[in-house]
Amino acid sequence: MFQNIGIPGLIMILVVVLIIFGPSKLPELGRAVGRTLHEFKSSAKELVADTKEEVVSEQKS
């Protein structure tokens, strides 16, 4: 999905984000993105674990 962005594209995105949000909001924005990614990853792990449990219980039946 993002394979074709490259370093210049990432720098441009960072500059646009700096202009839009300003330097004072960046740490807050970074924390929010980090929390969101953490919640998404933990939800995905729970979903995979639940699916594995269902497969194992179906194989035992």
C-alpha cells in the first residue's frame, strides 16, 4: 500500500502534518496514534486466539 511513497514522500507528509497541527500538538497526536495502534494489535491478537480456540475445539468434537 505504501511501498511507493519513499523518503521524499514521507518528508512531505511530515511537513504537511507540522503545518496543519503545529509542533505543540505533535506529541499528543503521536500518543493518540500509538494508543490506537496498540488497541488494534491487541484486538487482532484476541481475534486470532479466539479463532484458534474454535478450530481446536471443533477438531476435538
